[in-house]
Amino acid sequence: MAKGLQGFLWTVLLLFCTIQELGSWAVHTAVEGPGLGQPGDPALLASGRVKRGWVWNQFFVVEEYTGTEPLYVGKIHSDSDEGDGSIKYTISGEGAGTIFLIDEITGDIHATERLDREQKTFYTLRAQARDRQTDQLLEPESEFIIKVQDINDSEPRFLEGPYIGSVAELSPIGTSVMQVMASDADDPTYGSSARVVYSVLEGEQHFTVDSKTGVIRTAVADLDRETQDRYEVVIRATDMAGQLGGLSGSTTVTIVVTDVNDNPPRFPQKMYQFSIVETAPVGTAIGRVKAEDSDVGENTDMTYQVKDEEGVEMFKVTTDSNTQEAVITVQKPLDYESKKVHTVVVEALNKFVDPRFVDLGTFRDQTIVRVSVLDVDEPPEFRPPSNLMEVQEDAHIGSVVGVVTALDPDTANHPVRYAIDRSTDAERIFDIDAKTGAIVTGKVLDRETAGWHNITVLAMEADNHSQVSRASLRIRILDVNDNPPELATPYEAAVCEDAKPGQLIQTISVVDRDEPQSGHRFYFTLAPEATNNHHFSLLDIQDNTAAVHTQRVGFNRQEQDVYLLPILVVDSGPPALSSTGTLTIRVCGCDSNGAIQSCNSTAYVVSATLSPGALIALLVCVLILVVLVLLILTLKRHHKSHLTSEDDEDMRDNVIKYNDEGGGEQDTEAYDMSALRSLYDFSEIKGGDGGGGTGEGCPSRNPASELHALPQWVQSPDLDFSVFRDYICRKVEQADEDLSVPPYDSFQTYAFEGSDSPVPSLSSINTWSSGSEQDFSYLGGWGPRFRQLAALYAGRRGEEDSEES
């Protein structure tokens, strides 16, 4: 059945091609053929009619021909062919003689092989018409094309697979997912072989595909990722526009359903229970709870919070960003005796809420967390927490300073015992009653020696000394007036011999080690033993200072050079304490301005010696100057040596050596021959003195060495180097006149050929010397190419022999 259908299709295609060829022939009969001559050719036009050379139609061959006989393609024909067989038709080009054969007499072309348009769409050939007898071209060679006629033999293929697309869940119907595209290798310009349409083979209940564009879209609006997160959809592409008999290909498209935040968080349990000891420090984690979310990715990110007031005060909830768990921690110290169970309401909510799905319900959930506080044996607690006590410094030993109190917080309420940490009271200044907690003095106190004492009091259970609490206690020693006032310093004053009455000599002040709460108030007066003093007076200024003035006119140090003035100082108590201090007054000689010159007949002498510090500074300055001088000398010497080295580098010789044979006189590419010849004074060679004579106008600088370095060909008397000599002379004169050119000497050596070559030279240079003894008769046996060279050397050899005879 299939073979019959295939034969029917071949018959239809052949009929179609025949009709197309006839149509093309009808068109070509009115169009100029490919073998026409150029415009203006007298053979072209006779009476306004174009003469045709070649006659053929467009050639077609159907691909994938499966017949047993060669497939007829077409016929080439010349209008000059009269059918007598005198014209021979031939073809050349692509496939000529292998794929395509031509009948030399009729011009019929047949295809002998099965062709594939997908591999090659057309073949370009050239046609020739020749005279069978003379083999001359009767028509100009013309090019023609054989097109391969397409059939629907290639199925559509999805070349960009595998295809993976994605679409968000709950997307509306018709949401574009992705596009697939199939390629058909058949001819898109011929028939419908390459016209592809798309359809869904599997998955049509959830997705559709556009038959022309291949765009896949959703067919339902309730895609749920939590139910099914991916679909395998099979898409088929059919050519011939989907008609019966078309070829098809298919591909599988994986469509992933992406997540949206359409599920709220939910706690698996409505109540959680945790327990923690009452001594847990602040910040201790009690436990973790987690709300579940069916979504994925950032749609599962949550935040947690405590909703009830009691829980907010006692506990804190944070979110673990890695596990999305709620971590519950202690925020305030717990107390079993105060409250044994705490109830906390924890709420979970999504961090990112999609407003499109708000109508699905609230995206938060709550649970209850019960925290049970466990009782532990706690150490005693000090009550109240005041840590400051005061005591007078004159308190007797055993006086009570204060009482500390501690209680056992546990339900058992064990008795408490007290003690003092002796590391804080090593001198045992205080004691404590172990049962009552009363702190008493153990030694005499002195505020002026230690005004504060910091001790640590221990409170422990009577039957369990390991349960210990510590409290820091500050004891302040209160001041009493037990120290008399004293002069601030042992004052000494000076008075001029010509002093006048009422002149201020000295202002004095006092100090007192006591610190009365009302502040210091001191009173000044002369001591009773100084009541008969008529030389000086004391004035209380009422600001805890006093002033001493003179009471007489002039003093004489020869009579008395020192006066001792006793002063009585009294504080304000209670009780009032006093002391006596002595002011020493010396009589001195003064100048007219009142400046003291000398006291006690001793002149003030200023030391002229330098202090050690000044002497060290002077030595450092001298050392710095010496270092600077040495540095300057070193830099100058380094600069001179650098200049000398640069001068030495300038006084150098430039020696250039060239060892290049080149290509002879005619080789202008190798190097400049004038540069070679400029090194020699050719005037000396031409002069032939050989003794270092001078040339015409140009003296030779080193004739002996230059003559020795010349190659052999330079010494020929037939050469004329006047041109080079004149050029060199001009250059030498220019160099002598140019003062900016440094006086460098340049010695250059050129070796043209070398010496001791193992191969005999064929050059004619050496043959010019009369001393050559080489025999070139063997050149005659080298063949006709060396015949002229042998004749030249044979003639030269004959001339030399005649000269010698």
C-alpha cells in the first residue's frame, strides 16, 4: 500500500515538473537565449529579428528519485542543428560525467544518481556544441543551472532542545511560559513542505501551544506548586501545514512551577512547654519554636514577636535567619519563689507578603509557650542593698558601725551566718557578729590616716557554707577636731634697713589636718611672749590669712640682723585648738628702689660656672657643625669623581667591523658601497708610490695600514677612484670646519671574501694578476653553458703565455 502511494506521488511530481518545463519553454521562446552574440553583430539582426544560438528550458531534477532508469533532466539544443548528427553536444561543470550524462547527438541530459536537495540545491554546468568532424565550437560556451526539485522528505526538528521553562503558580489562563521552534530542511519556497504547525501531544489539560508561533501558554489558572511543581509537556511539529501525509517531530518541554507566597505560616502545635532554672542569667536561651510554611525561598522568611505584655517584659524572641526558628531567651532574672510558671504568646508572620494573595487569609499564626521556673538552692540575699556606713574617728573599740542583713530566698529559709573577707580588711580594723551581722570597730580609727574603708561582707547558709553571697561595704570615718592648726610653711621674711612704718613684710596662712563640716575658720594673734614687741604688728585679714607690718622707722643690722616673731593660731573647734609658729625676719641692705642687696653682711654672688645641661647642649651644637662640614666635603668629592668618569667615557674610540660580502657591485640592497669606499685614500693607490704618499689635495692619515687592508681588486691600475677621492676630500674639509663634531676616530675593517677557501674561485678578479698559475682548460668539459666562460679564460691564458715568451 505504501509503495503504491509512493508511486502515485512520484507520478504527480513528474507531471508537475513537465507542466512547469512547458511553461518555462513557452516563456523562453520569446526571450533572448544565453548563446546570443553582442549587440551590433551583423549576424544578429536581419530584419529586426534576434537570432537564437542555444535553445533550452530551465532544468529541474526531482530529489530522492528511486527509479531504476536514469532520470531525464532536459535537453540542450542549438538552432543550427539540422538533425544530421554533425553537431556533438558536451557538458562540463559540477557533476558532469558522473551525476549528469548527456547524449552527444540529441543533447538529452539524464541524472544517474539519487540527489538530495538538502545537501545541494542546484548544479552549475556549461554546454558546448562542437563540429563532430573538426571539433570546433559552433556555439559560444553557455552556462546553465540544474535545480534539484524539493520533495517533503525531511521532518521538522527541534534543534534548541532540551527546553526548560517556568511559570509562577496561580498564574491566570493564557500566561506565556516559553516558545519552542522547529526547523524543516525542506524548501520553504516550494509547496508546503516546510510549513510547520505545532500541537500538544501530552499535557494539554494544563498547557496549550500556538500552532503557528510555538508559544506555550497556561490552560488553567489553578496551578499549585505545593501540589505539583513540574510538568512534562510533549510538543509536536508537523510540516505540510498539518495536512494528511505531512512529516512530524516532537520534543519534551519541562515546565517548572515557581513559588509565590500563597501559604501563611502555621505552628505545628498550639502550645509548647519549656523549663529553666531560676538562676539562669539574662540572655540564656529557653528553647526554640518554628512555624511551618509550604512555600520555598524567601517566601518562607519569617519574623517572630511576643504578643502579651508579661512575656514582653520577661522574655525576648529573635529569629534565626538560617533555620527560620524563633529563639526564646530570658530578658529579666527569674525567681521561683515569686512566680513558678510564665505563659508567653508567640506570633509568627511572613516577612514578605504578596498583596495579590491577601484575600486568601491572614499570613500569621500564634502559639502559646509555657515556661516553668525550676527551684534551686540559692545563696542568701542582702537586704537592703545599701552599702554605705559612717562612724566617728574618735569611736571606742567595739563601737557599732552598722548592721547588715541577709535572708535565704529559698522556701526553707535557712539561718544565715556572717563574716568579713579578711583580704579586704587585713589589719582587722572591723569585726562582725556572725549571727546578727552587726559591724563593730576593732581598732582605734584615725580619719587623717584613712578616711574611707572598703570591706567585703560574706553571708552564707548556716548548714551549707558553699552558698555564699558577697556584699561590698564602704565605711566613712567622720572627722573630729583633734589636730591644731599650723603655719603653712616655716616663713622667713626680709626688711630693709630704711623701712618705713606700716610697710607690709609677709602674708601668712595656716593648714589644719581636720575637715570640719562647717569649714575652717582661723584666728591670728601675737603670742603672749611677743606682747612687748614694738618693731612689728600682726593684722588678721579675716580670710584665714594674716599680714605682718613694720611699726618703726628704720632698722640697723649692725645692732640686730634677725628678729623672731611668735604667732598664735586658733581654729574654730569644737573644741578650739591652737598652736604657735615663729616668723623669722632678717634685716637687709637695699638700694634706692628698695631691692635687697645683701643680708647679714653677706653679698649675693652669682655663679659664673655653666650648668651640666648647658655644657651638653654646647657640645651637641659643635658636633652637628662638624658633621655638616664632612658631608659637604664628601658631596664635592663625589661630584668631581662623577664628572671625571663622564669625561673618560667620552674619550672612546668607535671601532666598527663589517663582515658582509654582499652581492657584488650591482647589489644595492646589501649596504651602501660608498660607505665602504670612503675609508680608503684611493689617491695613494692610483699614485702607486706604496710608501704612504699623499693624494691630490687630501693627506693620508694612515697609508700603510689602509693599503694593507684593501682587497686585491682595488690595486688594479685600470680603476679610477677620482670620484670617491673628491667626495672624501669634501667630507674631510666639512668635518675640519665643523667645531661641534667631537674628535672621534673611526676605524672600520671590511672583509669582502675571506681567505683560504677550499673551493677554487671562478671569479675573474684573481685572473687579472699576472702571477696566476691556474689551469682553466677543464671548463671546456662542463658543457655548452660554460662554453663562453671557457673561451674567455682560454684566450686570457694564451695572452699571458705570449707575454711570458
